[in-house]
Amino acid sequence: MNLESILFTQGFGSRRQCRALITEGRVEIDGTVSGDPNAEVTTDALTFCVDGAPWPYRERAYVLLNKPAGYECSREPQHHLSVFGLLPSQFAARGVQCVGRLDQDTTGLLLLSDDGQFVHALTAPRRKVPKTYVATTRHPLDDTQLAALRDGVLLHGEAQPVAAVDARARDTNVLELTVLEGKYHQVKRMVAAAGNRVEALHRERIGGLVLPAALVEGQWQWLDAADLAALQAR
Ligand code: URA
């Protein structure tokens, strides 16, 4: 692929902007300035630098963010900051989107990608991908609430009850809940329907992929092949 196309596909701006970056000598490969936009470059295991900052070539972006509270999963947020502000601008430029949304006050595991099939595979209701949340509840949990969550609760506006595949108390006021759907405010609505209230919500796992303990809130990382495989696990 020529160098201009590489920068363009990776989200470094319009073709004109990418050409300018190259001809201004701001792009390096293997420590050498590459000033020719038409230079053919192999993309296998390619990492190039723009203004000294390394960027790995990835045909598709698969990214994990440890979402802090106070951020909306939208490029045009209504009332809070955007999660895209926590990521390099190249991601938004190449059409990366959130793989399902978390509420602004929900923290934890958020995936983003520009691979439409991947987004669909993880969010389509019939794919039934398990998502595990940890909710701090206002009132102590009891067996009746946990049984209701497992047996199914009727949410306002829904014809069928929604059941958690697992609901257990980690502590008096700490609920671990695994659900297959991704309905609007689902966990908060389920907990309310079971007679309690969510005070704080954190997503810990999607499929078999667990939020890495070492990833600080607000930080992101690329997903590797093992992470992508773990997402398929049930
Ligand atoms: N359920 C909710 O209520 N909120 C979220 O952000 C995710 C699941």
C-alpha cells in the first residue's frame, strides 16, 4: 500500500492532510523520514511514527477502554465528556464506534471498533453475549431479590420478563449480575424491578474477556489475538 493510503486508512486525516504530513517530513519508518506519499510500504507488522509518536498499522481497530464515570459513549455527547476524548483522534477519524453503550455513570470494560461485523456479532440480541456487571446497591441484597433477578423481572415497556444468567451477592450491597442482552439501562432497571437500587455500576467482563486489572481508569489498549478469542468464550 502506498504511504499516503496507509496514513489515510489509519485515521490521520484527509488524503491531502496525509500527503502533507509525509511531504513535510513528519512521517518516519524504521527511524528514516519517508517523504514520498507514493512510496510502496508493506503493512505487515508495520509501525510508523508521525511527529515522533509510534502508530501500529492495523487493518481494523479493536480497542478496550477502562471507562471512567462522567463520559458518554457518543461522539457528540449531550451533557458530559465523550469517551472519544480519552482516545487518539485517529480512532474517531477512521469510524471507530462503541461496541454497545455504557451509561455515563457506568465504569469499566468498553470495547470500540471500526469493524462493523465485530460490533454486530457482540451486540446483536440473538448472539446472546454474556456481560458481567458489578453493582453497588442502595439496600442490602437478599435471596428474594437474587431469585427474582435469576427467574426474570418484567421491565417497563417490555412484553417478556428479562432474566439474568447469574445473579449473586459478593457482599451485603455488592451484586454480581450477568446478562445476555444490552437493553437501555438494563441492569439498573432489573435491580429496581427486583426491589433495590443501583448506586454504582461497573462492567467487568464481556464473553470471556475480563477488564485487565492493570489498566487504569481512562486508559485504553489494543485487543490482541488472545483477547479477541476470549470474547468468543461463553
Ligand atoms: N445496564 C445499565 O443499567 N447501565 C449500563 O451502563 C449498562 C448496563
